[in-house]
Amino acid sequence: MPANSILIADDFDDTRELLRLLLETEGYTIREARDGHEALVEARNDAPVVALIDLSMPSLDGWSLLKELRADASTRSIPCIAVTAFAANQDRQRALDAGFDAYISKPFRAKELIELVNRFGRKDEGSQDGKRND
């Protein structure tokens, strides 16, 4: 994947399309996966700078996908953002405790999503690990 690629893992076509359109306008190259298995293959083939992962997908859900990514040395360091309809505070904390780097609930504000992705995906901004020093 190009150095600015984002992996979107979501089983809903409309959600993937919306995310793709938003992030392409920011200059990212987008790879899409309809379930966790496809996402795992994409990530292992060439690691993206950020993975946006829906928690509730068929076949291999976002929780299991994250576990697989973190267990593999070639994908362990990919920043993973949970993008989900689970919106309660305990859901956010559960996702962060599971190892997600960040969490955003659906429906999301476009500006908030872009800022979050840029925080992890823009390696030329902020500190060396892509995280800004706010």
C-alpha cells in the first residue's frame, strides 16, 4: 500500500463509501474490506498507516480482527481506530482496553473523523510516531 493508505473494514457499503470519499479528499489512498478476513489479508499484504475497523462485522468481527493484527509482528504497529455504532462510554473504554488506539462512534462528524485519522496517519506532522504533541 502507498505510504498514505488507509484500510477501511466495514460490512456496510455506504459506510465504506462515505469514509472513502472523506479520506480521499484528504489525500489518502483507500483500501476497503467487507469483513475482518479481507481486512487481515489487506493489512498483511502491505500495512496501511491507519486501519478504521467496524466492531460488528460478519465472519471475523472487529474485536477478533484487532486481536489477529496485534498478534502478527508485521501488523502489530498499525494504528487501529474503532468506528462503531456502539456509543456508550463503556463501549469506548472496552475498545480502548482491547487495544484500539482510538474510538469514534457512528454517526460521526466528518471533521472529527478526519482530525483523528490525521493524528495517526500523517507521519510528517507531530511527533515521530504520527501522534501530535497537543
